[in-house]
Amino acid sequence: DVYKRQIIRNMSRRFLRHIPAIFSDIDGVLVRGPHKIANSDRIIRDLNRSLHGLFPGMIPATVSQDTRFPFYCMTNGGGVLESVKASELNKKLAISENEVCALKASQVFVSFSSMRPVMKTFKDKLVLISGIHECDKVAADAGVNKYISVEEICTLYPYLVPQSYRKFEDRYNILESVANRLGIPAKELEKEPPQISAIMMLHDSVKWDEASQIILDYLTTEDGTIAKTNCFKIPERHIPVYTVNNDPTYADTFRIQRFGNGSFNAALKALYKFHFKKDLELSLIHISEPTRLLSISYAVFCLKKKN
């Protein structure tokens, strides 16, 4: 027993010396769909304990009893704030929010987390956002004060997506609220789609056909307006387009993987080439694809900043 304790003590010291933090994937590692993966809750509880509880008798007394090992969770999912994702994960793992080991927003990195610095640069510029769930709250929390969603564009200007059979009457249900958010008079806003400075795909699109149509419309010019005529010259440059997730598929409860945002990106490129007769080069439209490596780099940056 003494020999075993000595081995554990030596291993823990090496562990603390050489492993500054642990980053874990969420989907397929901790949970799958709405269900937790066996024993993942036990791992979370252990890793979120204080160092003194994790390594009894092996941590110097000078270290605070509240000090925990840096543990973070990452996912290419998104559509909601990190705080919401943390609460969702706690619920799936059957961990109460009141428990000491409960995951906090600061421990969760979602698909758009690494794009927050970019989003801040568009603080006072009008941005078109795309994505299901609560991407409007995501944009606002990231510092984008002026944004309009693809869904709102389609509702305000139903003639842009005639195949959706939207009604002009529906526009008046959101016209005032959108106008107030953008700081544009309602009468001016209802005339034509507003000029935008960037496009940000913050999560999977609500409707691929509508999102593709609106995004490609805004890529017909260099200044973020929609071309005034059908006989337009394909621009060499135009507003930047960002996407936060390029995974083609993801695993859920169904046995076959589901299409992810990367599949939408591929479809968008194919449509651009089909209609504009040229390849959609990433350098041309400035699509930013935060990969898992970039997400990890951003997480490490936040860790260093915190410490």
C-alpha cells in the first residue's frame, strides 16, 4: 500500500507539472444527443473537485482549498451562449447547478467562441447573421450591436424568396423592432434590403435555400449591397463572410450521421460556381473557418489571460 501511494504521489506530481489543463470534446465523449455517455458525469465531478480533494495529502498547504485543476469542454455545436450550453450539459449529466462540480460558462467553448474577437471589430457595423436557435443573443453578447438575421431579411422582403410564399403583412410584425435595433427609419428600411458590412454564419442555417439565396445576393457587389440589375459584373472583392463550423456531419441519436454546417458551406460553394461560373475561393470571399486547432488555441489564450 505504501508503495502504491508513492507511485500515485509521483504520478500526480508529474501530472500537475506537465499537464497545465485538460480540454475535452463534448459530443461523443461526454454526451451523445440528449444522453450522457457512461461514467462521464463521474469524470466531470472528479475533475471539478479541488486539487486537495483530487490528490489528498499531495498538495502543498499553501495552495488554496478552492483551487481546481483547469478543465474545459469544447464543441463545434453552438447557437446558444456558453452559459446556456454549460447549463444544458449539466442537465444531461444530471449535475445540479448548485453542486460545486457543476460546469460554468467559463469552462465551455462552443463553435463561435473563437470568433468573438472578430465579432467585436464589427461592434457598430451592420452584420447579417445566419443560424438556428439563439444566434441573435449570441451576436448581441459578442458585441455586435447592429445585426439582422437571414430570417428577418426574408420576412421584410418576401420577394427575395418567392418560393417560400411569405406574406407582405408579416413584415409589419417585425419592422419597427428591426428598425430600432439598426437605427434606420422604418419607412427607409422597408424600401429595400439594407447595406451590410459582413455575413456571419453562427450556426446551422434555418432553411438552406433561403440562406443560400440571401448570402449569394449580398455577394453580387463589393460594398455589401445587393446588385441593382441582373446583368452585374462578378466582383473581385466583397464583404467578408465568416462561418464558425466546417464539420460536414455530426453524430446524434439516429444511426446515420446528420448534415452539419460544413455541408451547407459545400452547398454554398457549389451554388456560387454554378451560378457565377467561377470557383468560390476562400481567399476571395474571406470565409473564416475556425478549426478545432484554432478553437483550442483560443481556449489556451483565454486560460493564459485568466491566469
